[in-house]
Amino acid sequence: MGEEKDLTQRKKEAAERAKQLARERLAARQADEQAKSAAETGRLNSHPNSNDRQIETMKGEAAKSASTDDLALAKKRAAEEARARAAELRRQRESAATGDDLEAAKRKAAEEARAKAAELRRQREAAAAGGGAEDDLELAKKKAAAAAKARAAALAKQKAAEALGGTDELAKQKAAAAAKAKAAAAAKARAAALAKQQGGADDEGAKQKAAAAARAKAEETDGGTGRSAAPSPNDPLLEKYVRVIHEHLGPDVLEDAYINRLAKDMPTLVVKKEAYYKVAEFLKYNEQLRFDYLSELHGTDFQTHMEVYVHLYSYPNRQPVALKVKIERDNPEIDSLVPLWPGANWPECEAYDLLGIRFRGHPNLIRIFLGEQWVGHPLRKDYEPYDAEV
């Protein structure tokens, strides 16, 4: 209602303005035309007042005549403007209504889609409850069978590996026993021959000498430390490592070098404590060695001292080496290898946690298993639990 009143008021105001403008324009035009007409026809009197009155009369008549025409024209224009405004207002209302209808249609479509989805879900659930139980059971059976097969294969592989490892170890033990028996038999044979030569008086002494020689040879063959006088396929590697280290660092950095039979013929270097980091750095960066991977690091308590064992591998050369260092048991401290091989980070933390070995230069040496509040180090031979009942 308010908008219609405003529209009517605007129409009236526009009509009034049009009327006033039309009257003014018409009066001016009539006056000009009357003046020109009077001058051309000469019908005006010579008396000035008479001419003025006649002009005024003509202007009035012309104004009345033109006023009617201009008023009609102004009404027509005002009506057109009013219709245009009304059409614009109607379009605006229709546009607003269309937007509301569109939003309502969207909401209705969304509700219908949700209803359809819910119905479809109910149908699927009903179908699964009715006929999917057998399929699920069959699928479960297949999964269980596959898992059982995988476990059986893993177990068979593990047993095969253990059998292979046991076979290798047993073969080594048999070879060592055979070597000992052969050495003992040879010693006995020599002792018997010597006894025959020297006579019965020296028989007992010859037997003792032969037994001592047999024991010496057996100890030379296998002294229980993993060493052996028999040649190893890794002897050339050990010779190469020792030669290169002696050429560049001198002979004083190594305490010992040997083939460890108990560790798959591992070439082992026992390095002095003060040269531990220097030798490790040399093993990594030397062009002939290039041990770029640290695969193992751990510590061991031998009661008289402690050892740190490091296993390195060269991927470019496909060659292994073991690095050992002996440290004091009362003050077990050695340089960290983390700056050379970041993989030494957690193994060094483990050795610190379980044995109390401190690694100088480690970026964050913490107890990773037991926590900083734990008392003692469990892998030490003299470890006593803080609370034996726990």
C-alpha cells in the first residue's frame, strides 16, 4: 500500500511540474508569434497602449489554447513515467519472488535426494542382512586361509634358515673336531715312534711331549676366540684394510686385526681408544674403503673392561668390516660416531642406557628404554636391581 501511495504522489507532482513548464513555454512561444504576426500584417494601431493591449490579449488567448495542449501532453508523459515505474517495480517483485521460489525448489530437491538416499541405504542394509551373511562368511574363510598360508610359509622359511645356519655351525664344529683328532693321532704316532727309538726308559717322557705338542697344535687350530690358522676367504680383505690404514695413519692406531670365525669370517680391527674416531672417519672417507653404512653398534661388559663393537659395510665395494675398541669399565667413555653415521644415534643411546657407556659429542644422549630416573645399568655384570622384589 505504501508503494502505491508513493507512486500516485509522484504522478501528481510530475503532472504539476509538466503543467507549469508547458504554460511557461506556451506563453513565451505565443508572445513571439503574435509579435511577428503583428509586425508583418501592419494591423496594429499606432497608439502604443493599444498595441500592448492587443498583444496581451493575443498572448492570453494563445496561452489558454496552448495550456490545454501542453496539459494533455504533460499528463501523457506522466502516465508513461508512472507505467514505466510500475513495470520496474513489478519486475523487481517478480525477481525477488523468483529467487525465493528457486531457493525453495533447491531445498525441496535436497530433501527429496536425502529421502531417496535413505531409502536406498535401507534397501541395501535389508539385502545385506538377508542374503549377505553367506558372502561375508565365505570372505572371512578366504582371509583366514590366506593368513594361515602366509604364517605357514614364514614358519617354513624360518625353519629352513635355522636349519641352514645350524648345518653351517655343525660343519664347522665337525671340521674342528676332526682337525683336533688328526693332530692328536699324529702326535701319538710320533710319540710311539720316538719311544721305540729311545727305549722303555724314556717312554713316559715321550708320551708327555707328544701330548703337549698335540695340545699346542689344537690351540693353534682353534683357541676358542674365533681365530683360526686355516685360511679364510676374507683374508685378502683384512690384509687390504690393515695395509691401507698403516699407509695413511701409521701402525700405531691398531691393537690387533684378525678374522672372526664366529661371526661369518668377519674381518675385525681392534683400534686403540685414542684413535677410535680417527680410524672410523678414515674408514668412511678413504677412496679405497668407503664404508658408508653403519649396520650395528653395541657394547659388551667383560668385567675387566668394556668393548664397543661397530659393524660397517661398504656398498660401493660390497665389503664388510668390524671395528672394536676397549674402554675402561670404571669410566666407560668414547667418542660418538653420530657425526659420521647418523644411524649410530639410537644404538649409542641404547649402550648408554643399558651399560652406562658415555659417547662424547652425541647430540642427545638419553636413556631410551628405562628413563633417566632408573638406577643402574641392567647389562652390567655386577648390576643389582634397586628393588629386587619388582
